[in-house]
Amino acid sequence: MATDLKRENYSATIDGKPVDLFTLRNGRGMVARITNYGAKIEQILVPDRDGVLGDVIQGYDGIEGAMGGQASMGSFIGRYCGRIPDGRFTLDGVAHQAAVNSPPNTLHGGQRGSRFRVFDARQLDEASLELTYVFEDGEEGFPGTLPLRLVYTVGDDNALTIAWTAVAADRTTIANFTDHTFFNLSGDLGSSILDHVATIHAGRYLALGDTGVPTGEMVEVTGTPHDFRTPAALGARIDADDRMLALGKGYDLHYVIDRPATGTAPVLLARFLHPASGRTLEVLSTEPGLQLYTGNFLEGKTPRDVGKGGTLYTKHSAFCAEPSKFPNAINIPHFPSTVLHPGQWTAGSIVYRFGVA
């Protein structure tokens, strides 16, 4: 049985702002716990096929773990998710240099992207939480003031929805958001996820260069270990002789969704099943792509990878399914644009819908 996280373990003041842990519930027993440090989801409790609640995401027992552990774990990622080569991009003819934090690249918004920031928080009701943060002009080398509003909602369909809006307040800027929750549907957060069965509605993926940045080439998945159009276990082909798998030490690849959303309603991107427990996860989003990551850099290191209840998070003990616009789109003209001009808004959503099979 999963142990409830304690709110007092997340009570802190960081950068002069109060940090807390917020609990969202629906009427069916589903629980989600979120801290406003990094807008991190720290716990999701959902039932298996026998109705037994289990914790299906990796996280930490308190704020010290959240700050000192895996930086992306559970975080909302901004202002720009993924890698930017050498941290360089050009907007309106002006060259910009973002903070390089994963040499030689900028990763997930720089040295102190949103995953390291304290959001202003307001619980709207028992099932929803509002989080806001303003990216300042020049923060991490990115131009333009960018106010961001998030709303996390737990629905009666056992879905957690993350909806965002942001606006370029004064200058042309770039924005690309995602969520970086680490899932293990078994409820045993230290166990392997290689038995989880994945379905991803994508016929192409983005080829990567040697430093893990998309080159602009879109590759057909047919005949490769990256074809999840027919359900397959995550571990079935993870050791195949494949350059992309070798580069990422497992799956760490962005898929081009076959039927992306054409409006504001999210569409189904992927589905995951843990056969033994029967738990399922459907990932829906407004975004055109999906990053699949199989916890390749979880290493069981102490104290960084010591999670809830003292569980050791080891390689392949979680997977991430991260909807977003294409990484490095700012440098690849034929990718959908991530540029926002002054006064221009962007909005999107990610839905994690849990069920049983």
C-alpha cells in the first residue's frame, strides 16, 4: 500500500517564496500531490484491476529530495524544453546565447529553468491547483518577459490534466513546454518498467545528432526498434543494434504524432499498460510530438536516486512520456514554430488518463 506524502516535509522558503505540497482528489479515490517548487508532481495514487491504490510515479519524500534529486523528475519544463545546440538561436536577426547547462547544449530551459523555480500557488478547489510564474526578460539568456499560468486538475475519469497559457509580454521570444513525470504503473517504484507495453501513434521520429539534438530529419519507424504503432514491451527491442538507442542508452527519442491536434482539444498520443497490475495510462495532448524516455540515467546513486520510502531509483525503473513541440524547433525552419511575437499567446494541455485492463 502506498504511503501518503506529508505536507510538512515540503514546507520551506526558497528564493524568499513559500513552498508547499498540495493535494488534489476526485470522488473515486484518485490522489495527486504537487509541490510549487518546479511545479513538480510528487505522487499519483490510482487503483489496479483489484481496486488497490498504488503510487505510480517516482518522486521524493520531501523538499530536500526534490531539490537534490533528479532535477527533471515530476517537473513542468520551460521556458524551452529539450536541447538547443550550443545554446544558440537567432530571433528577428538578433543572435542569442542561452545558458549552457548540459554541455555543449542548453537543456530544459537552462541552469535555472522552471524546474528550479518556485511558482506562485493557489488551490482553486479540492480537485484543481493554479500555479503561475513569470520568466523575466534575459532569464537564462532568453529574450522577453513570458508570464506562464498552469492549472492542474484531477477529473472523475481518473485523469490528471495540465493546462497552460503563456504570452509574450514585451519582446519576441520562444516557448516550448512539457511535463517530465517519471511513471511506473506497477506501483513498485524501484522495479523495472521494461515489461510495460507501449503503443505510440507515430510513424516517424526525429533523428538526433551526436549530442542528442534533432538534426531536422524525420525518420520512418518501419523496420526499426522505434515502431510502437503495434503494442510492444518497452524492453523488447531496447538492446537492439541501433544508433539512436546507443546514443540515449535506451529510448530517449521524440516521435512525430501521426494525427496531431488541430484545435484546442487534446488527442491520444500513446498508451501504456502494466500487464500484471492491469493499470493503464493514456497520454493525450495538444502538442505535435512525444518524447519517450526509459529512465536511462537513473543510476541508484545515494542520495540523488533515493526516492519515496527509501526506494532506490535504478536504470529503467521509470518511463517518461513528454508531449511538446519539437525540440530545437527554433533552429529548424521546417519544424512547427515555437516563436511568440509581442502580445501573442500560446496555450496547450497534457492529459494523463489512468484506467485498468
